[in-house]
Amino acid sequence: MGPQIELMPNERMVLHAHPHWWFFYKQVAGGLVLVALFLLRGLAGEALATVLGWVVVVAAVIWLADTIYELVQWQTTRFAVTTERVAYQSGIIRRRGVSIPLNRINNVNFNQSLIARMLNNGVVIIESAGETGDSVFENIPDPEQVRIIIFEQIQADEDADSARDAAALAQVMQQHAPPAAPSTLSPQERLKQLNELRSAGLVSEEEFARKRADILEDL
């Protein structure tokens, strides 16, 4: 198992995927060639069969080593969409990582050939604000759905930013709000309101006694 994409505090994973199985198309083609050579060896003469036998053995060793390498490469390649960013990492010894904050993404496109559409595989292209230009991610399963998920998270991130800005603005306005104007009611009117609140059960006896004492001091 390759290292997981580490999440930041309060960050949540929305989508996590390895490359599409088409990642192994070369290994599949090589395996078919090996099978064809093995079958051809059974139809060939003794001398040619011996040569083909050695060719098959050497090719099988190379194919197996390459398949194991690509399997590990596939396992350590990860594409993820979180509540904060789009992340990609790959490599066994030499690692490569890309992290694009959602608020820096300008557009998301995807490309699929006819075969890729049949296999539900494709390329996702992310246009972001920065010097690196477009980020191209190949062998992404269901690229159209990935595009939709990224746009949904961008919208959610913008809504969260708007909510935080509104809360911060309300707090600032509350801190700088002018003091409430003093009551213009007479002590008698205030006593009447207090008695009404008491009768309605909106103030406790302790609150009633305390407020009544305050009003009487103003008489």
C-alpha cells in the first residue's frame, strides 16, 4: 500500500481513486503476445521451438518484472478531491505531488476518445490561477463525474466563504453598533410592563423583585 494523501485539519475526503485499469494496457498486450508465442512454439519444429522457448522465458521474466513495477506504480498513484483542494500524487522512490486549492480553480475540462468512453476512462484538465498553467491528469475513472464533483466542491467552498464573511461582518457591526437609547417610559409604565411580564410567566420571581427594585430607585 502506498502512502495515503494526508488531510489538513477540518479537511474531508470527497473522492479518492487510483488510475483506471487501462493504466495496464501495455502489460495486457504484452501478456497476449506471450500467449501467442507460447502457442506458436507448440506448432513450430524442434529447432525453432527451442529458440522460441528461450524467447518466451526471457520475455516472460521481463513482462513479469514490468507488471510488478507498474502494479506498484498504480498502487502509489492517487487522485483525490477534498473539501479544500484537488490533490494528486504518484511515484515509488521519486514522488510527485500536485495540490490545487479549490478557490484557485478557474475551469475543469475532460477529454474522452471513443474507446475511452466505452471504458469510462479519460483525461481531466484543470485550469487554475498560477504560474504552472493547466494540470493534466490521465487515466481518471469516470472523468465527467469527477468534473461535476469538483464543481460541487468549488460551489460549497464559495458558500462557506460567504457564510464566514457574513458572520465576520455581523460580528464587526455588533461590536461597533451604537449603544441602545435609554428607555423613554416612565417608572409607572415600566412597573406596569413588569407586572404584565410576571403575569405571563416570562420573568421569575427573583427577576421581578430585582427589576422592581431598580425601577423604584428611579422614582
